[in-house]
Amino acid sequence: MTEADFLTTTRTFYDAIAEDYATLFKDALAQRPLERAMLALFAELVDGDGPVADLGCGPGEATGHLASLGLPVFGIDLSESMLAIARRDHPGLRFERGSMLELDIPDGTLSGAMSFYSSIHTPVAELPALFAEFHRVLAPGAPLLVAFQAGDEHRHHDRPFGHPVALTFLRRRPEDIAELLTAAGFALVSRTVREPDPAFDETAAQAFLIVRKPAV
């Protein structure tokens, strides 16, 4: 099957900027208490013997943080360059290359999953299929954390760090994402929106939705 254009563009972008991106955001969670709180809440909600997946894990910082909270977590990402950094910086964890839209994971086997700013390059028309795939791989009762930049104005990055690549970061309304997740079969657990922090050069609010696949 031919890879969708947006997947190719996303992978090419992150392969090019991987080292610069990882350096810029290294230890970012240490400076973001609300993000750490959301990850801690998600970890508390995980209740099962199956693994937990960080879908679109990038260089693995959030994956490593979940591991430090005691979760049996592994990461999946499109970018082999990002995965190389994740494996280097977190040698005790498992990282695999793959697409969130076609996960090589059996039905109902994950005790939890997280999409931490990884759905922001997926076109809105593809979000129902993406959330359906998340629903497929989660066990009944398992939680899903989805984090993204909130708003209507997208942000285009052209030649970041001087690399000859470009990519648009898609912002969403939390109520729209909540509606799509509900339509995919999830039950909403919490909805949190943090205002943009000028200390981090943020221009958009940050949204965190936790949903759960209903128990049988």
C-alpha cells in the first residue's frame, strides 16, 4: 500500500530535524508541572496487565517519564531518526517504527495508550480512522490520553533549524476532538486546557483529553 502523502511529509520533516528537536525539548517535562500531572493521572488510571503504548513517541521523553511512573510502556513513531534518539537516550525501553493509523498490535491488548502531541499532523478527515485504531488496540476499560495544541489557527514551520523541510502543526478545538473520540466509542474522563506560557514561546493553549474505552 502506498503511504499517504501526509505521513511521508511528517516522517521526512522529523527525520531532518530529529537531533535539533530532541535538544530543544530535552527535559521539557521538568519545566511543565501540569503536563507531569496529566501523565501522572493517566498512569493512575491504567489498570491491567497489558503494555502501554506511547503512539508517536518522538525522542521518547514522555515514554521515559511514563516508565519512571512504573508503567510497562513502549514507543512507536514514524521517524527512524527520532527512534534512534529514543533508543539511545532510553536504552532500557522498546521503540518500534510504525504508523498510528495501522498499528501492528492485536485487538484489545493495550492497558493504556497515549498520543502526546502526535495527532497534530493528521488531517481532520483522517481523525475518525485514527481514533478507531486507538479504540481497536485498547483493552476494555483502558484509558487514552490525547494532548494537542488548542485553537483554530494552524502554525506552519518552514526550514526549522535551517533544514530544507516544512510542516504545518494543526490546532484543534477540544470540544471537536472530544466529539470525535466519543463517536469512536470512547467515554470522556477529563478535559483540561492550559493557557499558553510565554516563557516557552507558546502561542496556543494546550489541551489534554483523557478518555476510556468502556468496560465490557
